[in-house]
Amino acid sequence: MTRFLLRRTGSAVVLVLVLTAVVFVLQAVSPGDPVKAYLGNNASPAAIAAQRQALGLNDPLPVQYFHYIVHALQGNLGMSLRTRRPVMADLHDFLPATVELVAVAFVLALLLGSLYAVSGSLRWPGGAFFRGPLLVLATAPPFLLALGGIILFYAQLQVLPAAGRGVDSTGPSGFVLIDSILGGDATEFVAGVQHLVLPAVILSIAPSISIGRILRSSLDSTLASDYVRTARSKGLRPIVVLGKHVVRNSLGPGLSMAGLQLGFMFAGVVVVEQVFSWPGIGNYLAASIPTSDFPAIAGVTLVLGIIYIVANALVDVLQALADPRLNA
Amino acid sequence: MSATDEKAPAASIANLTVALTRDGVRAEVLRGVDLKIQRGEIVGLVGESGSGKSVLALALMGLLPSSSRPETTGTITIAGTDMIDGSAEQIRAVRRHELGVIFQDPMTSLNPTMRVGRQITEATGDKAESLRLMSAVGIQDAALRFTVYPHELSGGLRQRIMAAIASAGRPSLIIADEPTTALDVTVQAQVLDLLRQLRDEFGCSVVLITHDLAVAAQIADRIAVLYAGRIAELGPADVVLREPTHPYTVGLLNSRLALDTPRDTVLQTLRPETATVAERMRGCAYSSRCPLADDTCRAQQPPLLAVDGSGAVDGSEHVRACWRDAATVRELALTRSDAPRILVSGSSTESAAPAVVVEGVHQRFVVRSGGRKREVHALRGIDLTIGAGEAVSIVGESGSGKSTLLRAIAGLVPVTSGRVDVARGGAQMVFQDAGSSLTPWLSVGEILGERLLPLRLGKTETAARVTTALEAIGLPASVSRVRPADLSGGQRQRVALARATMIPPAVLLCDEPTSALDASLAASVLNLIRGMREELSMTVLFVTHDLSVARLMGDRVVVMTEGRIVEDGTADQVIHHPEHPYTRSLLASVPEIEAVR
């Protein structure tokens, strides 16, 4: 198991290095001049030349790449051309909102997906009344769902808010739900939940179908397997057969799909954040692209890439834990 | 054991009829089966695939698959519980306390992600008891093996784990569904011994389901022969085997390949089924294949009656369902059909260049399992020369390297070192599983026509050649429009054979082509290969795990174990005067029916 973990960590590190190389090239070829971002447009040519030298921009590219990695490791991702602040500081402000939204949506996707799979495989009566609407909703693009959700729940029913996180989170974690619990503030918690519900549900629907369908087909084949027949022949109760023999052996494909979907959710969050004015990196990214703010774009890319790689490495580890044949 | 009457049978099945719906077609799989399994007896339930024997096993456990919408009438009573209409709770209690099961494939029948100790303990409820059972079924170092996963054990050990699960809680009945079919012969003998030992020590009854009469002959007290969902013949094992009174039993016994089957005649087979399902439902189901069938047989279903004419059936005597009198059937058993002689040796031409030369071949694979790499040395220095026109059998157990050698000769895998030469014309291969070696979405005609592509024959000529090839394997030309999935297992294997021999290769390589087929079907495919060999004077290399098949298919028999050839000689030499201890141990494990015929 330790060998497997080391190998998996090793390959994740290689992937991150490749990713930083891509991001570095993106920055190096970007039209903006980081020096002007530091000094402002009115700086003298001499000052600019000195600053270039100081920033190492006259060094050969490989040396610059090395410095870029060293800086990234120290938490320095350069200056944003648009906000004129360090990209790291921007990410620190905007990332928690996105992580909170995606995390809640991901948990929802897992729950809905599992419900979809189990209700189908075990032929729960009435399960079709859940799976049908979910399938229909998943065919609509997220922005349409978001607009429809706002019209229905905000404009018509007036039960949910339409924009923002409900609070200006200044707490220690940056997550509204966690900060409000830490601060013992019930009103803030309720407001946080109310603001989260609609975007999170909309973000979770398409991934829940992907996860649910994969999980259902692997549940079906596990239920038909010889060892499940053996478990039944032992006279075990159906719930024990399900819990101890069926679920664990069916998790593999579902876990893979969940890892992939988590990555897609971070990418797809841009649209949902725009519609709901969610103060996260999706919105930050959307503002950075028109102004060609490459340091900011590169920073967001790097962070999302790392999250994606870590999530999938985690999935591999979970799969190895679920199936001893993978690390024999 | 429950506190029921000691004299009550372990299980009693009365007038059991089961209909299953598969692919939208409803069919009666069992039709009026009556069977009492007495305490402490071993009943061998013998039948070909499709006879309903596995469905009977599932019905006994109350585990008929709900996906095939079973409709059941009649009764199954185990320990006073109705296994058909009883509550789910009651049936589960019977499974837990009264029944044990051993399935065919111990690899797929054990949960791959659960340690074997836990799987046993699920049934015993107690670790100490599990360890005791593991020792009782012959697992050494039980404490060490307790924490391993199934894939870390050999096939034989896995089946012992299944046996430990089956014997948990001192069941009154153990159901073993083809428990040895997936295992090597030497392991098969051990598992059969184990079943007998479980009966002797725990006093439980055993239902042993098998397609091989000889396997049942090893340990069964009584044998029930099942045909098309009905019991054809039932009686004490030695009586049924020595004095069979149903033509089907006789046919099964005659088509069985043994170490003394004559090598120079066409192998005996049962007639192929020609009747439609509706016709079979009317009279005796076997009538369309029976050499003795008359009008009564075709019109009325025969009742199951005592052979000695005593009428009453209480379960212990010899009964059969046949209209013809026992003496006539006995004659059928004694007169071996006048099978035409065929030439099986001497076709090898010494002067011609050899068809296959294998010199100093080594084959190493790197097996990657999770983090670790492991090297498997599958072939360890093989030297083998096969003359043109020669027929050679390679025998060995799983893991001996016999299939790897065949693949190396076929050129499917490059060898690590050494030399493999095949004469002009190349090698063609027939695989064990014909179903998966034929492309499912192509028609038989397209599959066969594909082989002719390099000849650039044109449409009509190709079609004509395909028809000829189908005729040669005994299939009508209309089969060329059919897809492989619509053919039976035997027909598929014939098509695979036609594909391999349409353009005669320098050597025909056969990798266990009959091991998935019923005895009679296997014999007919073997006949076909032998006939083709004679006709086309083809070189044949036949890989099998079955010594009696090896003897029939090869003038020369080569024995392999652990990647080496340990014996190489004429068929008679190897079978009757084996020199290597491994060959002797293989021969000793072959199940035989003694003194029949």
C-alpha cells in the first residue's frame, strides 16, 4: 500500500510540474508587462530596466521557469494586471467561495447519484418518479436552469435569494457555513444555506446523472455476480448482502466518475457564479479574461489544475482501498 | 441439525415444475421432478447443459433469479420448511442452518474484496469455528490463510474455502453445483474426496450436480439422470452405471471419452436434437434422439416407474422413465455401434520438412499487480519438432505453459528467446471459447469470407467456397446468414474450425476446443477434427488438460508441467507406460467408471 501511495504521489507531482510549465509558457508569451503592473504606466525607462533586471526577466527562459516554480512554492504567483494586487491575495479572497459552492454541490451530486443508482438497481417502487425528472433537468444547460431557478424561487415564490453569498465573509476560514458555526451565528448560517441551495443544486444535477448511471450499471452487474449468490446462500439478510458485498465491489467506476466530475464542476462553475453573482474565482476569471490579465488567469489555472490532480489521486487511493486486487 | 424426525429425508422434492422467462421466452425448465434426498447420502445429479440441473439447485435454495420471473408449482421441503411458499424469513433460516452450497467457479463465487476469513465467519458467526472448519477442509496454516484475499489462493484452496463456508453450521444438506469443472484433474480428485469426507464426518447429505457421469461415479450413492427437466433414470450409482435402463443414460455412457476408448474408430455421439420444443413437450423428450423410439414414445410422456416392475416408488429403488422394456435398452448398451474405422496414425511423412520446429524457447512475462512487478517464467527451454502430417497432443494442467507454447507457435506473442519456425502455410488457431473468438456482429458467412480476402475471389466464388466449408463441418448453407450468438456452442466451435481450415494451414493449433462442451458434443467436434486431418493430411497440435482426449487426438503425446516438457512419446507409451512421476499422478487422477460396458 505504501508503495502504491508513493507511486501515485510521484505521478501527481510530475503532473503538477507539467501543468506549471504550461502556465509559465502562458505567462511568458502574454502581452502584458509584469513590470508595468508593478511600477505603473508612468514609470521611467530606467526604472523599468532596473526592475526587469531585479525581477530576472532578462535571464534565459529555463532560469526564469526555475524562479517561477520557486516563487510559486513560496506563494508568489505574480501581480494581477487588473486588480494590481498579488494574484495570491486575490485567490485567497475568491477561492473559498468557490470551494464552498463546489463542495456542497459535489456532496449533493454524490447523494443524488447514489439515490439514482440504488433506486434503479433495487427497483424501488416509485424510483422512476425521481429518476425521470432528474434526467430531464440534466438535459438543460446550467445557465438555463439557473435563470429558471431564479425566476421560480426568487421572483415567483420568493423563497430563495437570487445573488451573492448572503454575508460578507470575513471569518477565519472564508467559508460562510463554517464561520457562522464557529461564530455561533444562526441567522448567518441560515442565510448562507439559503444562498447556497439554488446554485449548488443546479451545479450538481448533470454530474449526479453521470455518477448515477455508472454506479447503477456496476451495481447491476455486482448484484448478478456469483459471489452475491454465495452471500445469499449463506442466509444473510438482504441488507447485509447489500452493505457488505454489493456496495464495496460496485464503487470503483463510480469513484472514477466522481473524480472526473469534480474537475468538471470547478470548470463549469464559471457560468453558475456569473448568473448568481457568486464572489468566487469563476467570476474573478470571467473578469480577468477580457482584460488579458494573464498572471491572474495562470494563477487560477494552476490552482484548479492542482485541485483536479489531487482529487483524482485521491480517487485512485480510495479505489485501492476498496479493492485489494489493485495493490496486491 | 434441526430437531426434526431423524428418518425424514434431508430434502424432498415433489412434482416440481419451474418455468423461467429468459429474453421474453417462457420455458419449463423443470417438469414434474420427484426426488427425496435421504440423510447422509450423496446423490449425483447428472445431465447435459440445459437439462435443468442448476435450476434445481437454485430452487432447492430458494434462490431462483427473480429477473427471470420464475413460476413454480409442486413442493420442496427442507427441515419442515416449504422452500417455495415459505416466508422469506423462513427460507433464509433454512439457508443459514440447513444448507451449504459449493458453486462451480471458486474465483467468481468468493467476494474478491473481502478477506476469506471474514467470508467464512459470515456463515459461522465465530472466528474460532471458522479456523476449525478451515483445518477440517484441509487448509494448512489456517490462521495465516484467514486474512488473505481470494485472488491470493490457488483454485483448489479457493474451492476448499467454499467448502468451509458450505459446512458452516453443520448443514443437513450440501449442494455442490459442478464443484470440480473449473479445476485441474488432480485438484478435482481432492475436492471430491473432501465432499465424501464432509458427509462422513458431519453426516450431511450431498447433492452433487455434474455433467460428467464419471465424476458422479466417484462418490455418489445414488445417481439421478436429468433430461430436459425430467428425471430419466434414478437408482443406486453402481446399478445405474452398470445396468443402465434408459437409452439416454446408455448414450451418455457410450459417448464418454475414457482412457480405453478405441482410438481407431469414429467416436460415439448422441444424435443431435432435431425436434422442436413443441414436439418434445408431447412425447418422451428424448424420443427425437433415441435410437429405440417408437410411436408410443413420440406420443406419450413415459411415467417414472420401478425397473423391476414393482410399481410403488419409495425412493430407494431403481426407477426410469422409458416405454421400451429394460432388456431392449440393455442390448443397446452392450452392442457398440458399428462405427466406421478411421485412420489415425502413419500419415506422418518422415521425408518432408517438419511443420513446426521449436528450439530452446523461453517465455517470460512481467505481471504487474498493483505496485509490484512479478516475472512469470512460462516456458523454460522448450524443444519440440512436429513432422508434417503428424498429430501431437500437449497435456498439462493450468499454468503448465501449454497454451503459451501454442500462442508462441501461432506467432501471437513474441518469444523471449529461442526459435520458432512454422512451415509455409502458417498456423491457424481454434480457441477454447468459440463464442468469444467469433466477431459477434458479423454473420457466419462474413466471418468465413474474411479468410478468403487475400485470394481476391469475387462474390460468387467466395459464397461458393463458404458453402463448401459449411458442408464440410456438417452445417447447412443457410447458417452463413446467421450471427454467432444464434448458434449453439457446438455449432460455434464448428464455425471456428471451418474458419481455421478453409485455406489449409501448415499446422492447425487447437487450444482446448472441446473443454466447454458436453461430452457428446465434444466427441462430435473431435470426430470432425480427426476427419479433417485424415482428409486434408493436416498437421494438428492439440492442447488439452484431459489425458483421454490427448490420447485420442494425438499419435504423440507431450506432457508439460511448469513450463517444461517432462514426457514425450507415442500415445500408448505415455498412457500405458508413463515414465515421469508427474504423468503418473495425472493418470491416477482421471475419474473412470469401472467395469461398465
